[in-house]
Amino acid sequence: MIIGVDLGGTNVRVGLVEEDRIVRLLSEPCKSSGSEEEVLEQIASLVGALMTPEVTRIGIGVPSVVDATRGIVYNMVNIPSWREVYLKDRFEERFGVPVRVNNDCNCFALGVCRYGEAHGYRDVVCIALGTGVGAGVVIGGKLYCGKHTGAGEIGGVPYLDRDYEYYCSSRFFVGRGTTGKEAYDRAAAGDPEALDLWREFGGHVGQLVALVLYAYDPEAIVFGGSISCAFPFFREAMYARMREFPYAKTAGEVHICRSEIEHVGLLGASACE
């Protein structure tokens, strides 16, 4: 058995994973405004509650820059007290089993490719659309992280007057005086203005997909994150923008979908080796 941890600024989820199933799940709001030790103790307490003699490894996904080899987390925006946390060493000393640490988008990609919609594809980019924009990249069936696990940080690429993160995340809706959830609820009720807003959003996501096609030319692109729940509202506008891509065969053959696997990031964290 393996314990997977999905650490976010809002919630921390810890699951006991057997093969491809989460057999027990614990979740609680993250004490993100607390000290480094308070947050570490919160995670350790949840992990400890699931530890059994059968647990052989712990995998942790974090929304931050990570030295995956040494298991060091740097400058986590959502948890300000975390500037340089030796997470692997701390948890291996405490629990006595190997610990793997990686960026949360990389864990999302690993989960989607091993257990979800991208299973069977060898070249995949998994894009998380939520509070921000990030991606995990799989090349030749193997997770590609880059030196600092930042290979998929496409949200920071300049776009229009800002960057892709501004136009392809919840920030897009905040900048228009609403929220992603409110825009979703209004669109679901048939509100024409909300539907137009999602179509505008889809055009920007189409440009983001074009960026991914230029950079990686993957077989599949899988969306995740809270904003991806609205995929039916922005899908057609995304495809319309993709039709402007100069290499029609590339754009026409890529498989694009949304992941519907529950806690796929946690499953991916458990699969980190």
C-alpha cells in the first residue's frame, strides 16, 4: 500500500492507495496561514492516521517549485511560511518509509496517464485550469519535469497584455466582476451573457492549446482543475480557435478531453517513484 498526499493552499487530502484504488481518504482545510511547523504537523497527523505496516511509500504533490530528487519544496505561494522545506527528509525520518515529492501538476499528469483518460498515450500534456494555470508533461510514456519540476509552467508565458494564467484561469472571471462558479451557474441556467463569457474564455484556452501544440505536439491533452468542469461551455470556442492553427493535421489529430477521475492528483502522487 502507498499513501498519497495532495497538498493545496485550500485543502490537504491524504489517501491510502491499494493498486489503483483509494481505500481510505482523509481531507481537511489546509492551515495555509500557519507556520511551517504547523502545516507540516497537520500533514503528518493525517498521514499518521493512515499508516499501517503494509505502507511501503509516501508520495506528496505540492503546488510549488520542487527539487524532486532531494524532496525540497521552495517558495510555495499558497503557503507563505514554506520557503525551503526539506519535506522528504522530514517525513522519511518520521515514518521510516521512502518519500517522493513532486509538483502537483506533474502528479495530476501521472495520475491521468496511469489511471485515467490518457492511459495508453505516450506523449501527453495535462493542463490544470483553476486558480492558476499549470501543466504536467509526459514524453515517451515518462514524466518530464525539467530541473526544478517547472517544465509545464505554461501559465506564466506572456499573452496579450498579461499572461496565459490571467486569461485561462479563475482570474479571467474575477477581472470581469464575477467568479468561475458564478459564471458556471449562470451559464447552466442559460444566461446569454454568461455563455458569451465562456465563449470568450474558450478562445483564450484555444490559444493556450496552440502554444502546447507548438511546444510539445502531444498525442493527447487532458484538462483538469475546477474551471475544467465548465468544459462543455467553452469547448466549441476552443476548437474554433484551434482551427486557425497553421498545421491542420497536428490540431486535428490531438485527442482533447477533461479528466473525470476523482482525486486523480492524489493517485498520481502515490505513483511517484
